[in-house]
Amino acid sequence: MLQIILNNKIRLAQFLFFVGLLVLIRAFEDQLFYDPFLDYFKYNFANLSLPIFNPFQLFFGLLFRFTLNTILSLGIIYVLFKDIQMVKFALVLYYFFFMILIVTFFFIIYYVKGHNNLVLFYVRRFLIQPIFVLLFVPAFYYQKQK
């Protein structure tokens, strides 16, 4: 019984550690990543033109942030489920969705030209925030129960 309680404390500490790192990424996003859209979306962006940006720096900044969020999210999934196959599957899903989202993001920037800023906002939100972990954890929990 003591071992079960100790293991759950360790798992809780690991979980909180990964969540804390996700919070730190969010807290220091201005210093860590190149993203001129951070300031753009803080204001009334519906009436503003898109900011000037370097597409290569923006791509690699988004990739770096997405990768950090993915690694920490996979850590959370592993801590919660202790299933390496689930983590591998989640990794494939993460990068499948990354490819779709990054293409959509740049398509909106270059071909829609600011007419759908709200769609751009939400696509970017999926790229920079660990939203997928909020979707995957309940789905994997449900799958594990069946």
C-alpha cells in the first residue's frame, strides 16, 4: 500500500513538473521564440494588416515551439498512461497535425491576405499552445478503458 501511494506521488510530481515546464514556455514566449504575431494578436487584429515577418524564422520558431510543447505533452501522456505505444502513436499524430497546420498557416498568410484573421488566429493557436494534449488525454483514457 505504501508503495502505491509513493508511486502516485512520484507520478503526480512528474505530471506537475511537465505542466510547470509548459507554463514556463508560455511565460517566456517573447524571449524564446521569433513570432511577430504575438503582439499582433494582442490587439484588435481584425482591423490591422499582417505584421512584417521573416517566413523562415517564423517557420523555425513555430517548429521549435511546437516541438518543445510536443515533447512535454508526450511526457505527460507517458506519466499518465505508462504506455510507450500510446506515446509513439501520439508522436505520429502530433507531427501529422503539425504538417497540416503549418501548411494551412502559411496558405492563409500568403493567399488569403488578411481576410480571415480569425482563422489565422486559431490555426496559430493550435501550433503554439499544447492544445492537443487536452484532446489526446481524454481520448487515450477512453481507449484504455475499452
